[in-house]
Amino acid sequence: MTKQDNSTKHTNLIVPATRRQFGKTLAGAAIGASGMAGPWVISARGEQPINLGGLFHLTGPGSIWGPMMRQCMELAISEINDNGGVLGRQLAMIAEDDGTSTDLAVQKGNKLVQRDEVKALFGVVYSSVRAAVAANIAERYRVPYFYPTYWESGTSCGRYFISMGAIPNQQLDFFLPFLIEKFGPKLYCVGQDYNWPRESIGYIEKALAKHGGELVGTEYVPFDQNDWSSIILRIKRAKPDVFFPFIGGNGLVTCLKQFYDFGFDDIGVAATLMDEMYVPAFEPELRKGMHCSVSYLMEQENEVNKRFVSAFKEKFGADAILNNMGEGLYDSVHMWKLAVEKAGSFDIEKTVDALDGLSFNAPQGEISIDGKTNHAALHQLIAEVRADGGFNILKDFGKVAAVTDCAPN
């Protein structure tokens, strides 16, 4: 497919995602099964805009997130263009569907860099896809790649890879002692069999010992796991105080619904991925009392976030929702803009150098980048899900630095 004309609206833009639509998606419907071959070009009017590339899970198992993340990138670029662009130039978003596939992501990434000559890449959720893009596109072609998703850390590291999502120390160092105090010291973890669950659960096992906790069970399952009954029975025998799943996509919903069918109301449920995208899939009596540790929630009470949420809903519909990954992508585009302006140039090497020490007043609060690690210091919240699907923010730990061995520069 050829590029679309560079106007601000296009007939092939994805319909904004709403709470009701995402609830249906997580219950088994597929978003974007057809009509999403891409690319989609979003730009303001003007000659020779600066191209930015977006890789999104618009189809495949990650399609519950892809459309929302694309919307957040579109919003950031629209805001920047409406305020004069960057160094007097307008921006164009060239969005590609990676199909939640490593091979397709590399193919589309090659196209974005070599044909579209993008100055930076943004997007992706799944760790396997992120690792492929970081190694085969960002480092190979020396193009900055901003990854907005919470992840395991350590499996991608390079001068051109910028971590804009929370890593284990940011998500878990405060969350684990909170869970122990509220529910008890025994945790049972189940994760899908890939990097993010394995590395995160390994971190939990080490961290629990420091707080008097204990990991009483660990299991890893394939992505297509549907019957959770045998696992749930083993959880029952282990008698944990907290069930802590690392399960993405529809698997989390089916797992927890079967978990509650067994009548485990006395066991706490906690997750780093329980957010605005998942909650609508659960009945009020099930979601009430779940706990999460995240960098951002739509309900945060600050003026920047109020304006951000208002602009998002105005652009994509009153029922449109986003989560910390979308907010992280929005932040990433603005952070790239600040780096270019600091460098006074669109030169990639100067832009990457300029990232060190940059801060941005994001919807979650002020964030900043450590140039030695290319990891962002992010805010960290602990929240409880209400029956109405909203969140009560119980603790706000402010900006938390990333602790990582990554030292690319």
C-alpha cells in the first residue's frame, strides 16, 4: 500500500478504543483482524515533514494495546505540530502494524528506516518483538528506539535503545512490602514462558527474602493456555496469601475468571499489568479489590494529566481509554522533541547525546532520562481497583530511578 496524503484526518484511521470495546476484546473478540495492512501516515500540512516511525501491535495477540498506543503517538504529534513543530519543521507519523511478530516487526522496521527515513522509532509491547527491533533495527541502523512498555530489563541495552517503561525495581521494590503487609508473606506466581515473566519472577524471588516473604510456587505456561484448573488446584494446595500473575492478553482474563470460580476470595490478587485496559473485562464483584503497581493511571489528580486525558477523549471519543504504555509513548515523543531542541539539530547522534539529563513534565509527573543507562526515572503508584472499574490510588512514591546494569554510553 502506498502512503496516504499528508492531511490530519484519514478514512483508514482505526476507530478509537473505548472501555466497552476493550472489554469485548479481552473476552475474546479480535481488534483489527482486517483492514490494517498499513502504513498510516499522520502529519500536519507543510512541506517535507520530519518522519517518525511507529510500530504497533494492531493485529495478533497484542492488538488489545496497539490501537490505543497509536492514538497516543498521534495525539503527541498533533500537539507538537499545532505548537509550531520542532525546530520549525512539522512532524509526520508513519505507523506500521507489526502483527505482534518479531519477523514482521523487523521487516516493517527496515522499511521505516531505509525507505521512510524516520528519525526515531516508537512502540511495541511484547518483549520478543522489542528485542528484535532493538537489536536488528535500532542498533544496526543507529536510530533511536523509544520503548514505552514496562519490561524485565537487561535483555536489551544499547546506545540507541531508550527505556521509557518501568523495570522491576521501579514496579516491585515498593509493591512487594506493601503486599506482604496487607495480605501476608506468601506469594504464588504464574507467568507465560518468555523473558518478561521469567526475569520478573526471578526478581520477586530474590526481593521477597529481603522483606521476610516467600515464593511458595512458580509456574510457566504457553501463550495459548486456556484451561487453568490444574494450576489453580496447585495454587490452592500451596495456600498463598497473594496470587501474582504475569500473563498477558486474554490469558489473564480467563485465568483470573477461573481462579475466582474456585472461590478463592481470601487470596489477594496483584499484578503489574492490571490497568485501564484489563479492568473492563471483569465483572464488578471480581475486579473489586485487585491491586496493581503502575507508573500511570488516568485518574491521577494533576493539571497536566487532566489536560492530557481531556485532549485524548476529545480527539478519540468520550469513552476512549489508555494505560501506562500509551502515556509512556506520548511521553517518548515529547522527550525526543526536547532532545532535538536541546541538540539544535535533527542529527541522530547529537539527539541521542542530548537525551542525558532531560526531564519532561508528563501526565504521570516529572520524568527524566539517565544518559548513562538510557533508562527513564518514572513515577510509581500502588492502586486498588474499585467495583466501578476505577482505581483508588493508595500510594504515590514519586519519581523512582531505574536500577540497571545497562551501560551503553
